[in-house]
Amino acid sequence: MQWEIVIGLEVHTQLSTNTKIFSGASTAFGAEPNTQADAVSIALPGVLPVLNKGAVERAIKFGLATGAHISKRSVFARKNYFYPDLPKGYQISQFDLPVVGQGALTIQVEPLVGNAQPYEKTVRITRAHLEEDAGKSVHGNSQGVTGIDLNRAGTPLLEIVSEPDMSSAAEAVAYAKTLHSLVRWIGICDGNMQEGSFRCDVNVSVRKPGEPLGTRREIKNLNSFKFMHQAIDYEVQWQIDTIENGGKIQQATVLFNPETGETRSMRSKEDAHDYRYFPDPDLLPLEISTEWIDQVRQTIPELPQAKINRYVNELGLSTYDASILTASVETAVFFETVLTAVPTDPKVGANWIIGEVNAQLNRDGLEMSQCPISAHQLGGMLKRISDGTISNSGAKEVFRTLWSEGGDADAIIAAKGLKQVSDVAAIESLVADIISANAEKVAEYRSGKDKLFGFFVGLAMKASKGKANPAQLNDILKKKLDG
């Protein structure tokens, strides 16, 4: 039976302010428990919240980056529910009037099944609203009890809510990765998923083609793209199996267990009316002027999509290559630094970053920010490829040495004797010796066996110990053989 998958995401992005959204307490990660929980964070009687201007500016910046509507007037509300690490008994959030309205994000999707080709898709963003984070329950300490750490309480969040526009785990992961890259790119979030700075809730439902939307279940607090993919795949299959076996999906919040690869129900899913939203009487409506929006607009760097378009139109790269080079701000900066060394050959820089550099990073489990080779080092090596000093095979040896030992490309080339032989007379002499020693093969070649050309190239490269300039060698060898 055919089923359609419907997926929407709610992403909690911790904003990169130094202080909390409604107080001056620090947001630094890793402090001793409850040392950054001030009177506002723990809701002592008589305290009043004061809105953090930096949090608002980061929300505006996100809205501008996604082409979203920026509300000139937005309102904070109290979202009422009990949780052990929510001292007030309510969360200050936004409901009816969020600071950021409808926008969109274009993603590049790479299907993981069959021979399907990568494709582009636009995911609509419903809203992005400001709110405060709750504290954190720390389970299973040495005494076997749960501890409450309120350091995180009051940390500013921008909750980004998508429309249910995704229809596979691959699309959901592509959207989450693109969003993760964007918030880091524009400097509003550090994106550290291990520290909880970027957390995803995934709403999943299934339906038969042409039917209304099915009942959704929300997979809560996913902080890994790998786990997101696994959780969605499991949840989709679970829902399909449940319906086909005569069961009924109940709206619920579920958790994903990476060890078992399964989702399990945590609680029934609340609707908006269950939270009894009402305007917070301690906070005035937020007024955002056109002048303020224009000021924030000036701080936005060239966005990934604009950079992709420039790489394609001005540098002649493919859309696929440009998308990989703009997957993170670190990769884009690395590429553009390399480009200063080989400005006339952007493709060679792109190929090495997408190929050798990314392969080694993946092998060693490193991010681009941790790359052992600097962009200047790689650029120096690529200059020696472009000017004919080293061959591609020689460059790979230089690259391996740079990666494992560091240093300078020129010094490595000299120390290892990797400089190509580009002297025409020397190559002509070498070719003459090979032709003289292989008269029978020369005759076969001249009788029409063109494939023997590779045989002569191999002999010549072996004789030169791999140092002959390939382009010059091929040209000279062809002229001599054809002559």
C-alpha cells in the first residue's frame, strides 16, 4: 500500500547573547549547576523581566535572511505548564503575534536510495518566535536521584517553525542542516548540538494519497542529524504498521532512543489551548521600527544562496559544488582564501576542498574549523600545480605531508624531490630513447593501434621517475610517434 509522509520541524535555536533574554545573568555553558540562576531566572517574588535587545536583533536578522515578514508589533505571552525545571510554572514565549512571520528556506536534497539525483526544494517557514528556555533535569547522579540545574533557565531561544512541507527523512535532515548552517552563518547561534544550542522537534504523520493530514506524533529534542534520520525512519514505519494492523495513531510526544533505534511515547501531545496562553502583564508589546530593521540589515553578510549564485555565475562552478562550498561559513571562507592563491582556476581549489580535504576530514572525524591544513598552505600547493612545478600525483604526496606534519608546500617539494621535469630538451631525449628501444611497438602504433599511446606514456613516466610534466610529455611523445 502506498503512503505519503508528512513532516514539519520546530527548531529551538539558542541565541548567541552573553546574557539571558529577560535578565543580566550569564548564558555561558559549563558553569557549576545553579550558579547562573539569578532572581529573574528562578522567579523570586517581586522580580520583573527586562527584554534583551540583542535577542530581538538576532531574531530580526534571521527574519531578513529568510525573506520573512518582520512584525512591527509583537507580544509576549505566558505559556502555562508545570515542569520541575520551570520554576515560574509558565514560560514566557510568543503566540498570536511572533516577531518573525512567514518566510522560506531553499534546500538541496541528496536522496540516499537508488540512483535518484540531488534536487532543490523550498520549505516554507510559518513563524519564528522569541522565548526563554527552561532549566535542565539531570537524571541518575551518584545518589540515584534527579537534580535540577537552572543555569539554562531564561536563556534566549528563537523557535523556528516550518510548514509540513517535507516528505522524507532526507528532506527533513537537509532542511535542518541548511537551517543549522544559516544561523551560524549570520552569527545568531553557535550551533553546538552537543551543548543543546540547536535542538529539533520533528512532527511526523502518514496518510494515503489524497486523504487529509494524518495524526502527528512529535519526536522531541533531537540533537543529531544522524539520529534525526533514524528516528523519522523508525517512526514512519511504526505509524504505517500500526494503521495497517488496524490500530489508530494517538497524538503524542515521543522520545528517540539511539541505543535501540526506537521511539517511545513520553506523554500525550498538548494543543495550544491546553497551555492557557495570555499576554504577559509584566512585558510591554515589542515595537520594531523600520529604521531598526534597516540597521540590522546592514549587519547581514552575503548569504549562502547569493554566494552559490555568484560561484556559479562568476566562477563557473556547478550548483552542486557551490552548495558544498557554502555548507558552512568555515568552508566558504576556506575556499575564498584558497582562491586568492589560484584566482584564475577556481575549479582546482573547489575540487581539492570537495575531494581530498573533505575526505580526510571525514576520515579523521573533524570539522572544517579543525582542518590541520590552513587555506594558505593548500593555496600554496595549488599554485605549484598551476605553474607546472608538480604533477597531480606529486601534489597528493605534498598534501599528505601537509596534513600529517604541516610545513610549507615549496619546502616539501624540495625535500622530497617532487619538482616536475619541464625541460623540453630533456623530455625529447627521454622520448627518443624509448622510441628507439621499442621499434616493434612503434610500428604497431603507426599501423593504427592508437591505444598503445598509453603504453609509451607509462614507459616515459617510469623513466622520468614520475617527474616528467605530463602535458609536455604527451605533446612531445605524440609528435615523435606520429612523425
